Amino acid sequence: MLKKVINNTIWLSLEQILRLGLGFFVGAWLARYLQPQQYGLLNYTMGFVGLFSPLAYLNDLNQIVVRDITLESSDKNEIIGTSFTLKLLGSLITIFLSTVTIILLRPNDNLSQSLIIILSFSTIFYSFNTIDCWFQQQIKSKYTVIAKNITFIFITLGRILLISTNAPLIAFAWVMFVEGALSSIALVIAYYISGQALTKWKFCFKRAKKLLKDSWTLILSGLAISIYLRIDQTMLGQIIGDYEVGIYSVAVRLSELCCFLPSAFVTSVFSSIIQAKEKGDTEFYRRLQQLFDIMVLMAYGFAILMIFSSKILVNLVYGEHYAATTNVVAVHIWSIIFMFLGFAKNIWVIAENQGAYTLTSTVIGAIMNIFLNLWLIPSYQAIGAAIATIISYGFADYISCLFYKPARPIFGMITKSLTLTSCISRILRK
């Protein structure tokens, strides 16, 4: 079993590395080709659909599906078939909400409307990601990784071809649609090769009620997180314009580039810290404090490095048209401190079963982000959106702990990490 888990982790890591590395450079090439105005419009429409797409993805439902397949393997086809139907219905709701909202917000912008319709219809294909739940339960993620990576490589080559032939903006939206279709086909083929069949799937209303009952808080949390992460680009495009979204989007990409290592690190130590709780709260919180310290040190290191290198990096990778991004990066990069701490705090949330607290803090953070953007964007544009992101992230992952009694020890631990007092005292003791 241990060997299967290790192999499964390696396959998942390879997928992330391939997508992060190749995706970053092709994405930068695309940004240079489209330039800030069109690149901003593309990111605006992607972010716009992203506000509603959690209803189609239902990613948090996947954990429940994997659990139920494990506990009720004889009902596998009913569980997968019901989950597939729920996601399909979610995608139809996403298409309706995205289309109606963009028509109301940009009634005379035919290009924006076309992009939104194409991108929203692509969410239909995410219904087939239910297949991945079965492979996860079987610890056979290599099948889905191979399928998705083959599709990713073909689509990447397609993007390069479009850039080389001076294709219009709408062509890149169609590529995303095709990517969803090809990924679905590849997953279905992998499912059949493994000896399974879609024709055996069946929908059960009782099962649907159970799945939604077990996951509704996670689904709402996913919607809040989506607003939390994407509303800045949408509001920036609506209030200022698409050019400013292009500048801001590059800053976000550079900040996100720093997140792979801490995310992978937290995933690696997750089980050992959870197991430490069995030895008692003292050992559990000691290990958690160490993790907070490491996350903060990583964040400070990445932030300082990015501030000093962003001007060279932006000019080299994205070109002179994105020179204004440097100032935005200098502000937005500090949001990774709370992102990294959020990765670590999630271990405490799971260990102490504090999902309701996470939902509440995320919803408040999302609402705060909206009002801060309304206040700051008109005066400070992209930098205002970056400031709003830092404040709302800081509240959701740090300040909110102070107002929730069970989380107050976490507030103290994070404070020690942010001020480096925990690291310094550990060094002095040694």
C-alpha cells in the first residue's frame, strides 16, 4: 500500500510540475502576443465565468464521492452516476448565470459576451472529472495524469500554433473549450481501458440528497473562495478597464508561481502532523508551530526575492508593455504570507473539524474583498485591488482567529511566526 501511495503522489506531482512549468512560459508568450488590453479581456472573462464555475466543478463534492466509493464499493456506479448528474446540472446553471450577468453588465460588448458563452459552455466537460474520483479511490491516478497531460501537451501546441499564425482573441477561448472536450474524452478512454463502463452509471435521487447534505458547506465555501480569489479581476475590469486587468493578471501569475513549493510541502507533512495529534495536543501544536514558522520564512523569502527581481523578470518574460506590473507585484506579493499560512492552518481545521469556522471566515473575507475593491480600485486601480487582496486574505486566515475562541491559540501561534519570535526563541534555546 505504501508503495502505491508513493507512486500515486509522484504521478500527481509530475502533472503539477509539467503544467506549472510549461503553462507559465506559454502563458507568458500569450500575454506578450495579446498585450495588456486583450490579455486583460481574456482574464476578465475567465475570472467572470470562474465566479460561477464552482457550481459546475463541485470539487469539494469529490472528497465525499471518494469516501462513499470506499465505504460502499457495491454502489460505485450509482455514486459516480449521481455525482456526474449533479455536476452537469451545475454547469447548466453556470452557463445561465454567466450569460445573463454579462449581458446585463456589458450589453453592447459582443466580444465579451461571445467569450463568456464559449468559456461557460466548456464547464459542461468538467462533469466527466467524476471519473477521476474512481481512479483516486483505486490509487491509480497515473491513468488520469497520463490522459490529462497528453491533452495538455496537444492544447499547448495548439496555443503556440495560434500565436504563430496571429490568431484572433476568440480563438484562444475556443482552445479552452476544446481542451475540456479532449480531457473528457481521454478520461472516458482511460476509464474503459481500466475495465469500467459509463453505461452502468445510474442516477439516484436519494443518493443526490445525501451527497448534497454531506457537502453543502464545502460547496458554499468553494463559492466563497471563488469570489474571494476572482472578484478583484472582474471588478477591476468593470470599474477601470481590461488594460488594467492585463497588468494585474501578470502580477497575480507571478505571486501564484511562488505557491507550488509551500503547497507541496504542506501536503507532504499533512499526515505526520495529523498523526502527532494522537500523541496529544502538546505535540500536535508544537509541530503546527514549526510549520507556521516554515511557511512564514518561505513567504518572506519569496516576497523579498520577487520584489528585487520582478522588474527584470517582467521585462524579460512579458515585455515592456507590462512594465507597470512591477509596482503591482511589489504590493500583491505580500498576499502570499497569508496564503501560505492558510495552507498550514487547514491542517488544524481538518484535525479539529472546524469546517463551519472556515466557511464563515471565508464568506466574510469575500464580502470584505468586494467592499475594499469598490473603495480602493477607483483611486488606486490595480494596486488598490492588490491591497484589497492582502487585507481580505489577512482577515480570513489570521485576524478571524481572534474572534473565534477555539482558534485563538492559532492566532497566537501565527503572531509568533509573523514576528519571527518563535524562530528566534528556538534558535536561542539551541
